[in-house]
Amino acid sequence: MNVDIYRRAEAQNKFSYLIVPAGQPIPEEATNVDWQARQQGVSVDESQEHLHPYEIDNPRQQIDEKGYAITGVTHQVAAGDDAP
């Protein structure tokens, strides 16, 4: 699946990632002025149980349920280890 990837800075120099199907806007309940576009049209295997390096669990299920997938609070990525 091709997705657009967004990143948001969190506390303690960590990041969360949000992915949406390529070309689709971030659904209203997830819009936040802090999301910064990182990459567009990136091919990912959304069928994986855990999408590394974005640290997103069950991306296909999240996209099916909400229209987007997001890094869980327990998986936020340290600043030095952030994804491309």
C-alpha cells in the first residue's frame, strides 16, 4: 500500500508517526497542527503486525477502522532513532 507519512514531536525528545493512504487527507479526528509531512507515496507492507521503523502496530486494522494508523504511546520513537 502507498501511504503518506507524518511525524509529530512528543515529550522527552520522542516522535509519533501517522500514516494515511496516499493522497488522502488526515481524518478530522486526527488533524493536528503539529503533524509534519515526512514522505508521500511511500510503499509499506500494511499487513505486517508491526510496521518498523514507524513503530505502528497493526497498520491494516487501524486504517480499516479509522482511516489512518498511528504510533502507540508505548512505541514512540527516540529522536536519534527517528524514521526517515
